[in-house]
Amino acid sequence: MAPGRPAQSPHDSGGGDNNSKKRKDAPTNPQHDGPNKRPRQHIDQRQKIRIARTLSTQTTSAAFQNGALDVSSFVKSRAYEIQALENGLQRSKKALNERAFQQVPKELRRRTASHNVKRVPKRLRARAGREMAVDNTPTVTARRRKPSGHMRLRLETVKKLRALGAKRKAEKDKPKDASVSELPAKDVQPGTITTAIKPRTPKVKKSLLATPPVPKAKFRKRQIHKSWLPTHLYHAKRARMTAPSAPLWRFAVPLTPTAKSYRPTHRASHDRGAVAWDMSYISTIQLEGRESSVLGMLKAMGAAEEDLSGRKASKWRAGLRVLEAFLYERESPHELIAPVTMVWCVYANGAESVEAEGRKRKVLLRVHPSAFFQLWEEVLRLAKVAKPAVSVEDLRFEIGSLEITGPGATEALLGALWPSETVSASNSASNAATTGMDVDTTLDTPRSESVGDIWQKLAGLTNPALLPQNALLGFNVQDPRLHHPPRTIALPKSDAEQHQLLELSASWPIDAAQKSCDIFDGKARHLASTTLPSQKAVNRRKALSPPGEYPQALPKDPRMPVLLYSASSATPTNSSKSRQQPKSHNGGSWTLLAPWKCLPPLWYSLMYYPLSTGQQPRFAGLDQKRQLAFEAGKPWFPGDFPGTKAGWEWECEDRRRREGEWRKRPRGKRVGYEKVEMGGGKKGEVGVGWACDWERLLDGPAVVEEAALGVVEDDMDVDGVAAEKAGDGAGSAEKAGEDTVKPAEQEKAKEDAVPFQAPPKPSQLTQLSTRQALALLASPEAKLPTHINLTSALVTVRLTLLTRGVPQPCARIYRLPTDNADLRRQWLALLPSNLPHKKQKGPKHALPRLPKDAPAHVVQQRLAQSLLEPPRAGEDKYPACPAEEDLVGFITTGNYDLGEGQGTGIGSLLLSRVRDGGEERNGCILRSAGTGLGRLARWEVV
Amino acid sequence: MVRIKHRYLLINILYPDPKSTSGRPATKPGDEVPYTVQFRRPSPDRMDGGVLTRLIRDGVAELFGDYGSGKVAGSLQVKYFSQATSTAIVRVSRDHYRLVWAALTFATRLPNPVGQPCVIQVVRVSGTIRKSEEEAIRRARLSIRQAEAAAKSSNAATAGLAAATPQLLSTEDDDVDMINGIEDPDDPRDIEEDLDDEG
């Protein structure tokens, strides 16, 4: 190689003034470093490129000895040339145009990595180091960095406080010292505690709200108005969290990963990989009492009769399945609270006899935190009057949970969850099962198998929906830190093994093997949390184990109780599931319940599990949760249930956010809602443009409309929200436009001071459950409980566009025009089913392209055809949007659906307006807020 | 910003006069050097990029006068010259590459310090250096294969088997290849094709 690679010359690196500038002096070419070497030879990027592009050559004398021409040296000289040219090609392509940090795969790139060589993969480390040295950007570790400004002050305060605390503690501990002998934590045994001092088991405070765990002093100030999830530190580094001043449901919730993740999440959940969430913000309530009285309570809260009793529900009552059902308020409006997941504890000792009837049993209710207080009050009120008594316990900060979905979910969980119990007898049983494929033997084996053993046999399961619906496993696991970093598990390869897995999921021996799960036991939860060894102790044990092997499990190891259940549907849509099957390819997900303190180790093991299909499980935030629910065609609580209290609050918050975004833009660049052409010569958006305006839907246009428009705009200096509610959409939007800056600022200042309070929900707005809605739609005479006002009952629907377009949130849903027969006919003519059947190449929604040399008669035919073709959006003949009388609802979630390959949406409809729609009842017209263009769609109840 | 467009000419220098060239065929009887090897001789040691530049500049000046040399001077650069294989890559501006090509074609002798009769072939004209490098690699591969095949067959011939035809054929193929390798926008065949399309 003639022009040597730019090597660092020792003379240049020691310059005294080097620190002042970013890049060090030129790594000069040693060939030219003569005695008259210039002190500062600057090498810039251009020069580097030139060097990289120079090709090496061979002289004739070197190639041909004595100038003799022969075949071998001829070939050699050619080979040298090829080598030189290829090297040159490669070098000039990437060598010096790309830095080591830029070669890292996209998902590994982090801005924080760019100052630390140790953060790049090993193969790039040497090169990165060289580049850092050239750039004069030394690697600094956070530990050794000199604290700057604010940080120094903060650290000094911490130091002072610590000294004070230590002093106080020393004084406090002094008198006690004599009587108490401290015992090391490692002597504490789970189960049998033989130490002198037992770890204090906290008194269970029943019927009281749980208080969040007291955080470390360092983090306490940041959790005054909110609590952190157990994996907060993991997420805070990698995800966009809720703003510190605006926690969501009293938690700091990760909203979305910092890395781009819309498509990757879709892929990981549908095709390859896994997506996990820390769902510890979901609240848990425990009820304890006689089975009959608990069932009575649930019935009083409106859970459907057939879900609670009867043969189908017997497995749920036995504690072998999970039930998800809507619960309602008991008092008269009987408002929908939320979908609630309910799990029973298995009968103790498996006794299901009559004498066990009288025993107390436990049931966990899991509910979204936005509806927690509503449910809590309801439950407390009912528990007080229940006979025999039912005790209520708030387990919010005791039980944490995570959810994982995608084809690799089961595999990742298997890698992280190592069951504690190891039954030696099961070995022989499993051997029998593998050798003999007889069904009888496999049915016999479960007798001796524990749940943990069966769990490990699930390796190779890619879709939890294969298992019995709402199946559940409860067992104890070892500390995952002992098996960290996790390794890829052995997956079944042969057909026989696959067959066995199928058989297992069909026979489901868990039903026989499931014992009462420890997670229902407060003491077991407490013990698992308190006896967790420190990371130091774990590391010591790992160091003692032979290389390449995990440390041996000891009988003293803490046993983490976990409860694992697969939810194949996000919401209770039992009846509609049989009807609607196109989404069945979408795999179910696993939900894992574990003690709050045990969650971080489990989470880390899960996140670093190397999947057999490559990469690791992805983590995701709230936005991804919503995205996947949307792609599965399922409504997401609370956002898609605007008739509930929680859903209403969510909608108000969304409104505020959208309004803020709208106001922020200059007037010329934002949608002028008051000027939208609505067809039929009307102008102005229906209701408030940035809201799903349910008030407007229920009440119709306000009567003050004329007056409001007449009044001088400046006088309408009312509070923004009030104006929106009272005024007509055009009027309020006008007002918003006319708003001077000053009141807006004042308003903002006011809002900053006081946390945002959602206005109370319109009292008559209610949400119907799927079952009720389907019954009402099926027969016109179907009865509804008298308390529900049908005229204002909403039902959640999923909308599919029939032609083109993508629905946006807040889009208006109209039924097909009812009183304008002509317009209705025009819309019906657009239905794809009414179009002449055509099979064609070319654009999807237009006539096929003609070849250039088409004969005249074909061109004429085409012209005639194009006259018959239905009008396309934007053309004059395209039918106008229906009038406001035909408005039936709004879209709450809408987007392009990656799974469907077209736009879909989830929204809510006013059931009374679509109940008697005649033919094409399910047809509807969507119009995005701020546009005048309607699109045909079809809705179905979900 | 407008990018300055160049053309890269891939050049082979051939030395037709065996007496005055540097690489002498081995004189031992029975160790016949194949024709393919003799055809592509190495350049003399004194020949380098600078000499080639001078050759081109002089040639352009001779053929096209001050006008030509002025047009070419700004952009002419020898990007690569390998003595052992007598291959070079020359860069010229896109508008004037034909002047350089003509000068190369008309060259019969290397300039003075070397002073050898030569024939210069332009085998490829491309818009990027990358493509001409790739072409050079392809040609080097091809000639290696040919040389090895020829060596084998000549060995076979000395052993008493007559196998001269394949060698001949292969050289013919090679020559055809070289003509095809040249990009010419005004190639008559291309024009014919265009006409076909329209008709």
C-alpha cells in the first residue's frame, strides 16, 4: 500500500495548545515526515478521502524478475492489480466517510453513546477509540466526571444531609444496641424462619387505600405527586415519559420509546419478536370472603349472570381461568365503570366439596387506574352490606404486572421464569411421555407434575391463543438474577415434540395440577420481596459457580410467586368473537403478576433474553399499547369508551391537548373550522373541531346560535371550555380565532397553577356493553334495563373504510342520509357491492390504463365506461356530506392500519340513531374534522 | 450546486515491437510464452503517470491546437497507472473526453525518456471511477483465466496434443469483448433500436 493509512504521529500528539481545539493535529503521512516537518500539518476530511482513494500499484521490475516475461509473474501481477483495485473500492466506499459510531445498527444508536467507547459493540471499539483520540474527545465516565454548577451544589447538600442523618441515626440506635443482635439477611429462610427476629409482617390494613412504597431518599422528591413504576429507571433512560408536572393516573408512565417504533412494534408483535410493557400501573383489589357473597357483589355490580354462574364459568370459579367483564355502578344510573379482570384463588388443598363452601376465598380484581377510585368506592360500599362479610384490600403497590405479546413472548418468558419447585419424580413421568405417544400415558403424567414443569413444556409455543382461552398458571420462580444474562432456551425441533405441545395445549393438565397460588398470600409476597438477596450477594454466588454454569439453586433461595395468564382478547367481546374472525392471526398476550419489588429483576431478564429468531424483546409504551389494540380491532380503555367517567376524562384531556396544538399555530396555518364547506351551501364545522363533541351530538346545535353570532366577538370573553360547550361550533371556533393573546395567556397561567380538572360528564351519556348493543340491534323489541336512557347510549364500533381514505381521530360519523332520498341514492351507488364487477390491472380505484396503441373503438368504449364510473372524491358529482341530523358519532382512534393495509378506525355511535337504518344499516359516512369530504365506511360492534 | 461531470477512460497500453520492450520472452526452448501474455506486456520502469499525462497533453495540442489543450488541461488527470499491467485510468471533463480519446488513439510512441513504439486502447469510458475500476478488475480476471488456459494448452501441445483452436477462439472473443466494452452514446445500433421503439 503506497499511501500508508493515516497514522497518528507521535510528534504531533503532544502539542501544548492541542486542548484548545476539537481535532488534534494531522496524523501525517510518515513518508513525508522529513526533517523539515511542518509543525501543524492539518489533515482534513478531503485529504483523508484522497488518501483512501489512492490505489497501490506495482512496478514492472518488482513484478517481473529480470524483465523476463512468463505466465506465472503475469498472473501474479494481474492478481495484485485486482487486489489493489478491490481494496481501493472498499476503502473509498466507506472507510473514512463513516465513523465507528455510525456503523452501529439503528436500534443501538444512542446519543449518549457518542462519548463512550465502551458503549459500541466490541468489534468497533478499537476503531472508535482511535477516532476519539484523533478528535480529542476523551472518554468520560459519569462517576469520575467533575460535577458542574448545579450538580455540585446538589451533591454538597446531599453530603450534608447524609451526615446529619447518620448522626441522628447513631443517636437513635445507641440505647437499642444492647438488647438487639443483628442477624445477617442471608440466614433468613423462606417458609421456615428460625431466626430470633422475624421480619415484621406488616399488619394488613383492610378497606384502606394503599400508600405507595417509600422511595429512596434520593428519589423521594421526585415522587411526591406521583409514583414510579418498578422499572422506572429502565424506562426513563429509553422512553419518553409523562411530563413531571402531568403524571398520568398518578404514575410516571412511559409513553413511547425514544427510538422510532411504530413499524418495528407492529412487526415484533405480528411477525417476529416480542413486545413487553410494564403494566404495574394497573390497580389490583383483593376481595376475601365466602364465594357466594363475593359472587353476589359482582352480580350487584352488573356482571352478566352467565359469566358468573353456570357450567361455563365453573373453571373460572375454581380459579383455573381468568374472566374479563364489564362492571357497573350499583346506584341508579348504573354507569359502566370499566372492564375488570377477575381471578379466583384455587381452592385450598383442591377440596371442592360442600364443606369447603363455607370457607373464605380470595379473588383479585384488576382494573385500569383511571377507573380505580370509582370501582373502589363501589366495592367498599357493597362489601359493607354483604353477608357474610367480605373484606376488601387494596393491593396497588404490592402486585406489579407486565404484559408481553408477539410470537417470541412465550419463549422470552420461559427464559426468564425458572420454576422453583423441581420434582424429581417428574423426570420419569416426562420420559414416559416422550417415549410413548399414547394419549393415556400423557393424561396420567400430570398427576405427578407441578405447574412449573408443565410451564417449561410450553417451549415452542408462538401464540398463547393456542392454549385454552383465558388460561392461567400460578407458580413460584427463582430469582432471575441467578440466571442472568439469560440464554436462548432449547426449542422443539422434531414433529413428535411439536405434537406433544399440541396435545398439551389440548388436554391442559394445569387444570389438575394447579395448587393455590402464593401471590394471593400476603405473607408470601412480603417474604419474597424482603428476602431478595442483594445484587452483591448474587454476584458472589455467580462468581463461585463454575464457568459457563449457573449457580446451583439452594433451598434457601427466595421464591417469587407469579401468576401468568394469557388474554387472547383485550376486552370482553365474547359474543362478537365468533362472528368476527379476520383478526385471529393476531396472537394473544401473556400477563404476568408478581410482587411489586420482584418485578425489576424479572423485567431485566426478559428484556435481555436473546430470542431464537434474533434480537431481544422490545419494550413499548402507552402509545404502542393503543396502537396494537387498534390493529387488533379492539377498543382501548379508557380512550375508546367515552361514555364512562374515565373515558370522558381522557377525552377532555385530549381535547385540551388538541386545542393547545391548534391555538399554537398561526392563523394562516391552522384549520379554519369556521370556514369548512359542509355541502349544501353550509359552512362551519359541526361542533368543536378539535373534539369528539358528544355534547353537540346529544343536544344538537345550541339555540343561542343566532344570538352568539350577532354579539360582538370581543364581548364573548368567557372561559374557553364553557364557550365551546355552550356555543355553536362555528361561533366558538370564530371566537377562538378572534381571541386576543392576552386572555389566552392569562388562561394558561391559570391552568398552570391549578391542575387541569375535567368538566363533569354529561349525566345522560352512557356506554353500552357489546352484549347489550348486539341484543338491541338484533331485535327491535329487545328490552333494555329501564334505567338506561336509550337515546343517549353509546356503543363502541370498529369502522372499515370501503373505498379510500384514512380516518383521523375526531372524525365525524354520519349514517346514510335518511330524509334526502336523492343523496342517499348517490351514496349507495358508491358502495363497492353496487359497482359493476371488474377484474383489472392498474390503479385500484380507477379504470385500467389503456395501452398507447389502443384502437379507436377501445378508446370510445373506455370513454363510455368512464361516464358510468362512479364519481371520485373531489369531483363535482361526488355526493355531499349528510346534514347534521344524520350525525351519529365520532371516531376516537383512527389511523392507517398496518395489518389491514388500509385505514380503519374505532369510534362510538349513538345507538338509537342507527338502530332502524333500513337496508345498509351498517353503512355510514366518515368525515374528518375540518374537511368537507365524506367517505363510505361500514361499522360493526366490538 | 452543479456537480462537475467527468469521464473516466480505462486504457490499455500495448507494445507491438518485441525487440524494444522491457519484457523479453524467456529464451529457453520448450518454454514458449503464450500469445495472450506476449500481447499484454508490462511497461518499462521509466513509464509512469506523468509520462502518460505528457503524452496526452502533447497529442491533444498536436491534433487540436491551443483550443484543445486549453479545454483539456483543467480536468486531465491520471488516476491510476500500473506499470506491471500497463493499465491506466484517465480522468477528463465530460465535454472533452473525445479530444483525449483521439489523442490516445493517434499515439504511436511513448514520449522521449521512454521512447518506445506503442498502441493505446481505450477499453471503457464511464461516468464514475468506480465503474472503470470494476471493468479493470473484470479484464484482469479474464486475462488471468486466458493466460492459465493458454499455458495449459501449450503444455499439452508440447506433450503432443494439437489444441491450438481454443486458444485462437478465446483471443478472438477477447477482442470482441474489448470493442463491446467501449461505451459510445452514438453507437449506430442504439439508434436503430430507438427507431424500432418509435415505429
